[in-house]
Amino acid sequence: MICGAEITFLIAAILSLNFELCFCSCARAEYEIDGECCPMCAPGNRVYRHCTADISTTCVSCHDSTFIDAPNGLRDCFSCTVCDPGQGLRVKTPCTRSSDTVCEPLDEHYCTDQHRGSCILAEKHTNCSTGQYIKHKGTAFKDTECAECADGTFSDGSFQTCQTHSKCEDLGLTEIKAGTLSSDAECGNKSPAGLIPGIIVSIIIIVAVAMAVTVIMLRCGSLTCRKNKQKTTKKSDNHIYLLCITRTHKDDLK
């Protein structure tokens, strides 16, 4: 049997252990250092000097570009996060002494990784290719979704719906170039059936007349016909001779 003295000793040991546990355990708003339970510094502050048996913890504010967002017993504040544009980020909420910077994606970017409500990496929205349309526009947290155009429609990649090819005949025009998945049909005015051949014939006649006049002027220039009354012996030169006489008469009037 356990005697009364042993029971008393056991109870005393248990009470002593509980007292020791309570003594060594710091309160929720305290931190332990060198066997002492020191009061924590408030958010936005750090420990400048730990407490002693005689004085409490000495705290100072975090300096610029640093922060602490919870009660603490730390000697140093944390550096504020930098929102790097090279990572597709910009500042949403600036850093304060008691809170870190909150970053968000740049325009036309979406967040691919985040931590504690702040984006830490973003990528540019996908650009839809020609022949595709934007099925769903990209957001700050979701990429753009593209889809293929159907036959008879087109898109340059920036449309939210594919556009139907123009019907040139319905517009009273002629189709010059058929539409594709990336471009519309090209239409032009209708031309009369005989217009093009007529234009070609006219050009040929004008060129022929110009060549004939050029030949005559060259032959005139080679004849010494100024005030020359000598009759030409070549019947084929009669017309040329008359032209030369006319030219000589004009020269004399100058």
C-alpha cells in the first residue's frame, strides 16, 4: 500500500512540475529571451533592446522600405517586396511599416503565381493569331482564350467574333480577290465588256502615230532643204519635201 507520506510527496512533485511549466511558458504577447519573458513589439516596430528583470522591451519603428506585420520580438524588420515590371508586375498597395507591398499584374498581363494575396509573377496575355477570334478576353488572373474562325468568315486576331466575308455581288461590285480566314474579300467596280479592249486599241494607235511622226522629223532633219529649190528626184520624198518647205518657211519668219 502507498502510505500517506508517499502520497503527499507525489502531489507535491506534480504541483511543482505544473508551477515550473507555468513559470517557463511566456504569455501570448511575450517572447522568451535568455530565460526572460519580454513583451513583444507592436506591428511596424522591432526590438531595439530586450527586456531585463528591471526594464521592459525597448521598441523602435521600422525604417523606410521595411516592415513587420505582426507582434514580434525581432531585432530586424523585413525588406518590402519590389513589384518588378520585368516580371509583369506593378504596385497595387504600397508598402507601409506594418504591411508588405501588394503587387498586381500590368495591363494585358495575368498572374501566374501569388502569395498571401499578392501576385509574385505575371505573364502577358496571349495574342490570337490571324484566322482566330478572342473567345474570352484575358483578365488579371486568366489568360486570353482563342478559337478558330469558321469557313466564310475571317479575323485578324483582334476581333471578338469572326466577320462574314463581304458579298461583292450583293453590293453591285465584282470580286477582285476571294476572302480568307484572315482577310475579307476585295471588291471593285464592274467594267463594261468592251472597255478594256477599246483602251488597248487606242493605246496602240497613239503609239503608232507617235512613232510615225518621230520618223518623219528625223528624216526632215537629215535633208538640207532650207531655201533649197532643187526638185527631188525621188517620188517617195515629195511629201517629206513639202514638210521641209513648211518648216523652212517657219524658220525664215523667226
